[in-house]
Amino acid sequence: MSEMNSAYVSSKGQLVVPSRIRRRYGIEPGTRINFVEEDGLIILQPVTKEYIDSFCGILRTKPGGRSAVKEHLEERRRERARENAK
């Protein structure tokens, strides 16, 4: 079940995140917050260590495969070689 929390926007456009939400999601002073618009909703995504760690390994190369970076660099070399051959 969802629980609703409310806050007011100040005249400077600032928004205070309720303390219960800050504690639950590890939001501390200086934490970056991403605002995502989706299907008429505004989603606040704190960029915490846990959020960043969730992406670790997402681009990991499969055994026997090549990394995306190496593939990109090889493609750029081929393009330069074609341009220099003209």
C-alpha cells in the first residue's frame, strides 16, 4: 500500500523532502535528486551510492565477447582509415 506525504514548494522553488522519506532512501544534505517525468507523473530518484551500485556490471563483457568501448574504438579506426584512403 502506498503512503502519501506532502510538502510545499517555497517562493524560491525549493521543496523539503519529508524526514521519513529522507531516512528511508538515504537522502542526506548534498544528495543529488533526478526528476523523471513519466506518464504524467514526476518521479524523484535520489542518486545515492546504492543507486549507482545498482548499475555495476551492467556493461560487463560476456565471456569471449568484446567490450563496447573496444568495438567503438575499432570502428573509429576503420572510419579514419577509410577517410585517409580517399
